[in-house]
Amino acid sequence: GGRGYAPGRGGGTPGRGGTLTLSDVRRAEGDENLPRRFLGALVRSVSILPVTKRTIELHIECVDTMIVLVSEQVYNRYDQEQAQEQQALGQGSPGISEEYPGVSGGSGEGLYLDFLLAMSKPQATSLVTALLGHLNNTLKDRAELGYERPLRSPSGTPHSPRANNSGQSLLTKVTKTMKSLVINTVMLPIHVIQYLFPSLSHLPKSLPLKVRSGLLLIILTYQRQSIFRTSLEQVKDDEDSKSSVRFGLIYEEITKSLPEEWAIIILYSLIHHNNSFKQLVYAKSDVDVMVLPLLRMLYYQTDLQADKVYMALAILVILTNDKSFCKTLHTTLNLSDISWYEDHHLTDITVGSLLIVVIVRMMRINLKQLRDLQLHTNCLGALANMAPYVEHIHSTAAQGIVDLVRLLSSRYVGLQGRGIIREDAKEAADDSEQAMLVDFILIVLEIATAPLNAKSLAANANLVYWLLHQKESLNPFATDQRLGLLVCPLLALLDAIDGRIARDNDSRGDRDSVERVIEDIKQHAKHSQVSSRAMSITPAKFDYEEQPNCEEFFVPYIWNIIFSIDAIPYFVTNTNANNTNANTNAGNTNETSTSPSAGAAAASSSSSSSAAAAATANTAAAAAAAAAA
């Protein structure tokens, strides 16, 4: 607060050997606003001071301190039930509003958090801008400043050249040298033990300032009715000013850290809440540096219900809403080899086709094992948004889509055999389960047929080839009133192409290879008059939406990330980390929703039961649940 504690001032002198309490400090200061002033000093230090070699340590300590101060939210949430019981028994301690009359109408989850949320809009904007500025970490800055903590000697002083060494006396130099030698000798056994037995010493990780600042930013952003969320939405890009936010550099630094979980959540927050940053990503020609780490993480992720899986899929749903982004994935970004994909040897594949391969693989696993409604919805959203712009689809991607159609066809036929699927239109209209299943199949069929429009049919010959191989899987859908409108023209297109290929084979008198058949498909597709009529249906557009109470998911999730990377290692106990995990798992599938642009209701964010969530889910999500069942 600017004034030190002076014994005897204000009548608050503690006795010899006594404990200095907050009440003593209050009386010494004569000011009940000491916590507010302390937090204000931290905010001003971060917002006003530029990041230089002399201030980098101050910025790290200020950001760390603010994270520690607002972390009382975690403990307050954990102790909320116990506190309610104590208050019911008349044993509760005074609340924040009683202890500090200046705080009212806050979140009730922490004194310092309420102070921050009560900041004025200019103050909040300055802090958000400063925290985003910490992500403007160029190679020159990293080499010159170093966003890691400098090495410290055992005495606590940084290893750095000292100024005015010439002015020191010989005795002073000798004394300091001897002191350093003694301390290093005494600390040597401890360093040896820490080196040989690292598990015995829990040392803090040297996290970059950008990580600390990014985590603090999203903690503040996802509080209920947070002014920081509004400030984040209004921050503009300014490439010309060194002191302003530069989204281009932020994009580079975040993509270098993918697929770290903290980088995924920060990337999601910027894309979803800041339109300027989202437009910059849409215009990027090197989006592969962002998409490929996400796809690799999704491929190797064994737990498809993990929170970072939903965050990565949400990012893909948002980005695939843009036409130019989708075209970049399918036309300009070609990969010669994908070494990490182990199911097949993928060569000469576009990033867009690789995205289809990974997402379809996830959907097939989900249909067979997990049957997670939200996972289906997000996967369908990304594929449906991208389907009209698919070009030069890889054979493995085309095979994956057609295999998904075949799997749904088998289930459709099985339900018909059990009498669940009825062909009578009036009875079928009254059967909500059948209607939901048909909705799901319809979206998948639209994804499979949208790339076969008149302009892209020849370029997607691989998809036509695999549809010809599995043409019998489409026949059961032809009798359905809704599915038939899409399947019948598709079957007519496939029959026309198949007939021309058969006539060519008869004239040549031999059976062609796969490569020759695909070349024939490309030739006949150029002259096909059926394609434009067959592919007249445009897939539904999916938009990503956050639920009004999305903080019930994000707040525990972000704290769990902080605990897992030891952002404040000396402050966290295993008990609290486990409690945060429990909160995260309770809401990890219902925090957000993907809904068609037609305006269907979004999925409920309540975690009371899966039945309640499914009852209010959008049409695509409910259809996915029915198909999984």
C-alpha cells in the first residue's frame, strides 16, 4: 500500500514473539482498503510498466501473485457446502460484504476476485491489453530478455554483471567471494541429492511469462458476468505499435506451443471471443501449423471424453465456418508424408483430407464404444461445414466417409428388422426415435454427397469410386421419405457413371485397375448431366455457441490446467487438485453446444443427468444419440 508497518503506529504493536495479523496491519494503516490498494498496485505494475530486461522479473511476480490471490475461488468452492452447514448452525464466519463493506454484489468466491471484477472498464481493458502483450514474444525478445526465470545463486541474487565494480574496495570483493564460496560449498550436498533423486525435491517449473499471463487472462475472462470478457472482445490488432497487441505474433507463439493444453484453451478463447483475431486466423495461409498439432493430439488421445478434445473440436467447428479457411485446407496445403499416422501410410494428402480421416475415425470409435452425444455433434459440425468445399479428397478420407455410411446403413437395416423403423410415412412421423435417427443419417449423407457437386465431381473421383463399391449400402435409404430425396439422385448419378465405365470395359475387353477406373470416373464426370441435379442439397451449417453459464465448466477446467503444470507449485496441495478434477469431470460434456444455424435449441449445460441434457439438445445432437443407441 505504499507505507510500511511501524510498531506503535495506531496502537497495533504486537508483543515480543507475537503474530502480526491482518487486523494489526489494518490498524497500522488506518485503512480498510489495504487489500484493494495492494491488488491495484499489482494491476498498475502489469498494465503500465513495459516488459524489459529490468522489469521482466517484476511482471512474473505480479502475475504469479494475482493468480495466487484469485485462487481462493477454488478453496471457497470446495468449502462451500461445509460453510453453509456452519452458517446454519450459527458458526459461520462473516462474509466478504460484512468484513469489507466496499465489496458488494460480487461473485462471493473470493475477496480479490471480486475486487478485480469490480474494476472499471478502462482498467480492465488496460490489464487485458497488457496480458495479451505478454504473448507478443518474438525470437529477438526471447533471446534478449528470456521469458524464463534467470538462474539464481543460493543467496538469492541473480547471476548478472554488477555495475560499478570498479568502485568496490578490495576487502568488499574478497568478502563477497568468500561468502559465495561458503554458500556454494554448503549447498553442494543438497544439489547432488536433488540431481540423483529428483522425486524427493518438488522444484517449481520455470514457466514462460506468456503462459502465466495467458492463464490469468482466461481465469478472469470466464468468470460470471466478467468485464474482462467484454474487454477481450473489443481488443484490436495493431501491428504498427510495439506497445500494442499484435495478433500475428500471438498466433505464432500459441501455435508453437500446441498441443499443450494451456495453448489450446487460450487459442479457443481468442478465436471465440475476439473477432479480429478470428479474422486474422481465417486469412492465414499457414493454418497447418495450428491444425496439424490438434489433429495429432486427437489421433493419439485415448480418452475421447477429455476436456481438451472438446476444446480442439470446438476450435475446428468455429474455423470451418469460413469458406476461405476450408478452401485453404483442401487446395493449398499438401503434405507429402504423415509419419505419426499409424493406421495407414498416408502420402500426398491435403490437410483437409487428413482432418476428415481423423474426425471420421473418432466418430467410428464413438459409435462403437463411447456413444457420447456431444462428441458426435462437434464432429458432425466440423465435417458438415467443410463438406461443400472438399476438393481432391484422399482415398483414405473417402473410404472413411463411405465406411461411416455403411455402418449407419447396417444399423438402419437392423432396426428395420426389429420393427423400430417403419416405412409408413404417417407412423414414422409420430416416431421421434426414428425421426432423430433419420436426421443423423441425413447429415452424414449430406457430408458424403456435398463434394459431388458439378464443379468438384471430377476432383473427388476417389469418393465416387468408394461410393460405387458400397452402392448397395445406399439402397435401404431409398425407401425413406426424407432420405430418398437425397439418395435417389445419388444412386442415379452412380448408375450413370457405372454404366459408362462398364461399356468402356466391354469395348476394351479387359478389367481395369483401380487407377484406370478413377481416371474413367474423372472423364465421365466432366460430361455427366446428372451431377448438378443430384447434388442440389446443401449441408446444414453449424455454428458454435457457449451456454450462458459456461463458467461452470471453464473455471474448474482452467484451474485444473494451472495445477497440472505447477503454475503455483508451492501453493497447491493434492487435495485441492483432486477436487478441481472432480468438478471438471462433472461438467466436461455439457459446457458448450454446436447448433445448426436454423436456430435449434442449444444443449443444456446442466450436468444433472444425460437424459435432461438430451431432452434439450439440438436436432443434430439428439440424432447422434439415437444413432449411437
